[in-house]
Amino acid sequence: MELIELARRIVEANGDGEVHTVGAAVRDARGRMFGGINLYHFTGGPCAELVALGHARAAGARDLTTIVAVGDRGRGVLAPCGRDRQVLLDHHPGIRVLVPTPEGVRSISIADLLPHSYVWAEHAVSSEAGGPAPARQSLSFHRDYLDAVRAGRKTTTVRFRDPVATGPVDMVFELDEEVVLEGDVTQITSKKVGELTEQDAIADGFRDLAELHERLRYHYSDIGSADDIAIVHFRLADA
């Protein structure tokens, strides 16, 4: 159908096999179609579906009816990841999603695609103690750090221009299949890059301070020794 073909053309024309690998297209109630392509980044670069939603909004579309994502290199229609399903349900609860099944591509309502879902508004509902229930945030990690976090060798992460708050957190590792670990951000320490210590490096899962600085330059190409950074302390939910 037209929507699938638009998503396919987008990724075939603009994909690069590394950063841009999925195209998406969304249709509004007037039949207009809007496309997007993903932008992979270890800090949580947007999926193609979210880019398409932003494109539609920027063009004035409000009532969105159907969305689809198509992978590069002939992978065909892809089902949305868990994060995208939650975003679609929260912002467009009536939308339908085209997904692959053994019987072919089917159109499924987002509510059916995400049963027993978390309700976004719940974070503002008072808890039994009378205070607001804490909102759950996401913290994205490079895929290389998954084993160190699971093993407890990495209990902090240094963030630059990436606001993080204490409280419940979903730690997202963007591998071929997204891995999410539940945990808590327990403390945030502010420093300048030049004030980082060997102890900071070891807590972050690195051999020494030199390796930490090397990785910071890899992740943040414009970071300097006088820049302010946040050391985010976290623990796994089952630790």
C-alpha cells in the first residue's frame, strides 16, 4: 500500500546502513502522508516513527490514523519498539499500526499492540503516602556497556548536556534488539571534566582516567576540560 511504499522509498533513498536504517510514514484523517527516518545515537536518538510524528505535527496534521516503519536492505515492515508503542498510545491512542505477522502485514490498533499498558498520566497521581508518584525516566547507554552494568562493574555514567533526575529509571541499551534494565538513579554529582578522578573512572567501568576521557571525547566530540558534567549514580532494581 501507499504508506508502506513511502516508508520504503524514504529509507532506500536516504539510509546509510549505520545511523539511518529505518524509514517510517504516517497518514492523517485527510489522507495526507508524512515521512521520517531514524537517527541512531547511543543517548537515545529518535526512531523513524517518532520523526514521522514530528513531521506530521510540523505540517499541521493532528488526527493521525495509521503508521508504519520499514527497514533498510529489504527487511520490510517492522513492528515498533516498546518506547514507540508507549509514545503512540499516549499521544495518538486511536492510531493503527501496520505490523508484520505470519499471515502478512496487518493493521492493529495501538491499544491492542500494547495491552495492560502504563498510563502516562499516572505519574501525576498521588501515592498512598499522599505524595506524587515518581515519573519513570529513560537513560540510554551505548551497547558496549551492557555487560559491565549487568555485572555491577559500572555503577555511574558521566553525562554532558543530558539532564537526568534521581528516581526510577529504565536503562536502555540499543542493540539489535533493545534491552531495558530497570533501576534507580540514586545520586547526581556535578563536576567539571578536568576534576574527574581515577575513582570516577573505575566506578564508570573503565580501566583508568585516560580511558574515561577517551570515551567522553568519543561520545561528545566538543567536550572540554572546563565543561560541566554530571556523574549519575545508579543501581539495578534487583541489586
